[in-house]
Amino acid sequence: MSTATNWVVGVLILLVLVYLVLVFGGIRSLADHWIENENYSGATVGLEALDYLPMSDQVRLELEMDLAFCYSLAGDYQNAVSWYSRVLELDSNSIHALYHKARNLERMSRCKEAISEINKAILMRSGVVVVFYDDPDNQVSTRLLYELRYRMHDCLGMTELAREDSIAVVNIKDVNVE
């Protein structure tokens, strides 16, 4: 290729990158506006459009977490579960995603599946009871995990396990760290 051709190709690539940044920023701003105004269905449309664009794993993780959250608030629990599953494919250690996936499974009365997700989160938590609010993956306290598992055991008629979870909830002293 000639120097002129290389220059034209370089400019075209730059223009495409600038276009992608503008599109991403514009759609993301619009989706954030819809979220602020509690139009979660509208936000999911905008956020899903962004999912097709190239982005870093961290940006994709945040986008997919936002999508799952919006679907949940829109009452579309099946899609919320699907998006939380995608988040867990990117970050299998996200207690936040496990908890919210289980909450959406609970809303669909899929108690056995919810218990499975909660048990994973409890195992990861390993008895940690400190909640660091500046770290999204630590926003789900151990107490919340046991409370949810209690409800799921109760839902399934597993009274002895539910009783054990209720005792655990009472004995856990969460500490909120600013």
C-alpha cells in the first residue's frame, strides 16, 4: 500500500473509534437518565445496544451488572437471572451478582436454584461479616445471605435448615465500615 492509502486507512480507523466513543457515551448517558427516572425498560434497550460494542472486561462487567439490575427493577426476573449469569461468567467471585441472581430466582419461586447460588456466596464469604460500602462486591453482608437462605429453606419446607439459618442471622453482627 502507498503512504496515501495508509494515511486514509488510519484516518478511517480513527473516525470509527471516535464514533464508537460518542455512540457509547451518548447511549450510556441516555440509559443513565432513564435509570434515574425509573424507566428501567428503556434503560435495558439502550444498555443492550451497547453490549455489541467492543469494550474492556471491566466496562463490560459494569454494563452487564447494570443490565441485570434494570431487568430486575423492571420485573423481568428471567432476563435479570440471565444477565447476572453473564456477570458471573466474567467474575465468578462476585458475591453481589450471586446474591442478586438468587433474589431474582426467589422472585420466580425457584428456591432450589436460589439456595445453590446463596451457598456459593456464603462459601466465598467464609465468615467475613464486615461490609465495605465503597466496594460493590462487598455490599452484600453475610446477614443478608443467611436471611435469603432462610427464606429459601422455609419455602421448600426445610424447617430444620431454616431454623439453623435464622439462628445464624441472629448471631451475626455485621459491622458497617464507611
